[in-house]
Amino acid sequence: MEKPVQILLVFLAFHLLGAASNEAVLALSTAQFHGKSTPITPKPGSNMRVRQNQALEEMNTLRFFPNQTDNNCYIIPLKFPGYNYIVRAGFYYGNYDGLSKPPTFDLKLDRENWTTVNTSSSVDGGLPIYHEAIYLTRSGNLTVCLVQTRDGEVPFISSLEGVPITNLYEEVLDTTTATLHLVARTNFGGSEVIRFPDDSYNRVWTRGAIPPNCHANVSIPIGYSIDIENAPPISMLLNYIESVNVSYPITLDVNLPLQYSTPLPAYFVFYFADLASTRVQGDIRTMKIYINGQEKTTITLQVESLKGIAIYPMDVMGSTINITLIPTNQSTLPPMINGMEIFTRHDLTAQLTPPMGPYPNDISKCLPSLLVIVIHTIYFVALFI
């Protein structure tokens, strides 16, 4: 029997011009939180609506933390402690302060360094920025902290999501300290971003650019269930890109979120669904996958074949990854690809159980003070997988 999986969407900023009441805003701005020794009642953050709207409504409001140099943390109670969770934080600057100076700051996940957030692209018509990790939760709470690292650059956050997952990415999440940081999750050939309800885990599949000498295609709908590694959405498998003829490779360049000066282990998953009905007898589609010039594997796709090809471990460094799909001499059909996921793997060294006591500036620790705002800021969606 299918079981419901709970997705927690925490939209941290209120719709100040819409549903939020004055009481709700007041409850958050004056909510008591704990310092290192004595409870205090400062104003830890402020809500704001952006000046440059986005299609996603949750990106049109944010919460920012002025005049803070230490950690500003959200502590979220979890329904399934001990599960792997997809944790995704969203940021859209949208010139909310009128200064046209998008900030850079750090994120922490359960007190471990997560990533550096550079919001420079989320202004003047740019897109929201997301950072995602897949992480084994170690207690009944999940803590996400924003850390100011530059004078005058104020941290902010637009959305925060937590999704429990099972039976996904198991070959690389093989220890209790393994954490995956998403580099790219791409839907090739599709015209839209794919997420829930198409993806049961609310993973976000962004639309991939069409490389040179390639074109986009759509497969015929499939009338049967699929069993493919990591349960990708069917809508992603119905779109693909292929090179214009059998002699051309597909070349994909992926930017890493940071410049890595030392090798870092990465995990790649490539998705293929060769569902075309126009093949003639004797056609074969076979290709080699190269990553940064290294040949990693050779795959052959049969008619109506579905494949998820995982490549791990593979060290990456620098600022970009080059992926090339090259047809073999035996192939009569050009290379193709439907989707791709790339993660870097990090092993946490912290103790498995967080220290007792609140984090400095735990702005959401005192739940009684925040119950008033839960109605406006926390949404649960029951999914069936």
C-alpha cells in the first residue's frame, strides 16, 4: 500500500500585503529566543516583499537579518527523525531593499558548514537561487543557520523545504556522515521546470540548455509503470535531447557552485529513456560517457529501454565539469539523454547528536511564541509514493 510522505514547506517571509495578520508579524518580530545564557527578546529579523516579482509566490517575500554578525537559525521539528531528508533553501533578492546590492553569506546545516550563498544573479530579472542537500537527520529537529560573513551584506532567506526520502541515492549515502550537495538536476528537452506533483519528492528539475549540434525531442507517452534508479518523474523521461546526426557528440558543461582547489568526490546519475517508435530493424544506439576527459562507461540502449546510470566515485575540482556523450563506431543512432543529477559528497565530522542547549539567536526555538504564525508559514502536503 502506498504511504503518505510529508513535505514540509516553510515559507519564512510573510505575505505582508496579503494573508498575514498584524498579530502574526508581531509574534515573529518579538518572539523570544535564547542567547548563550539568559533568555532575551531582541528583534532577530524583519519581513519584506521584493520589488521585482517572481512567478513563484514564495519567492516574492523574504526575511532578512540586519545588524547581525552571528548565526540566525531556524529550528524545524521533524516528523521522521533518523531519515534522509532533502533540505532545500531558496533565495530571491529582487532588490527588496532598493540598494541593488545582492549579498553573499554562509549557510550552516545542523551546525556544519553547508555552502556560501551568492545572490548576485537573483536581481534584474534573474532567477531564484536554490541550495539543496540530502542529509541524514540526527535528532528530532533540523537546524538551518544564516551567517553574515561580509560587513554591510545582510543575510536573508525566502523559502525552506524538508522532504523525507527512502530508497534513493543509497549507494552513495552509505554512512551516517555522508551528505550530498546538489550541483545540478536537469531535465533535457523539456520546456518547463518539473517538480511536485510530477516528482513525488518535490525535487526540482530545471530546464537544460540545448547544446550545439543537438535538438530537443518528445517521446511517445508510456502506458506502463517504470522501475528506474532513484525514481525520476515520468514527465522528465518523455523529453530528451539528441545530436543532429550519429557523428556528433553531446557536450555538457556544468558549473560548480564554488571553486574547488582540491579534489572532491562527486556522484553522477544519467537518465535515458529510448522510447522512440521510429527505429528500423538493426538500429543500435550505443555511446561512451566521458567526464572531464576520462572515459567512465559505455551504454547501449535497446528499443523502449529505461536506464539510470550512476557513476561514483569521481573526483572533481576547479569551477566546471565537462561531460561528453560520444557515439561508438557501432552506433547507427546519435547519442541522447533525458536527465541528469550531479552531487558532491561531503562527510560530516561532527558528533551525531548535537550538543544540548540552544544555538545563539535560535529565532524559531520558542514554539509557543510562534504558534500564531504557523498557519501562515508552514504548509504540509501529503504525497503518495
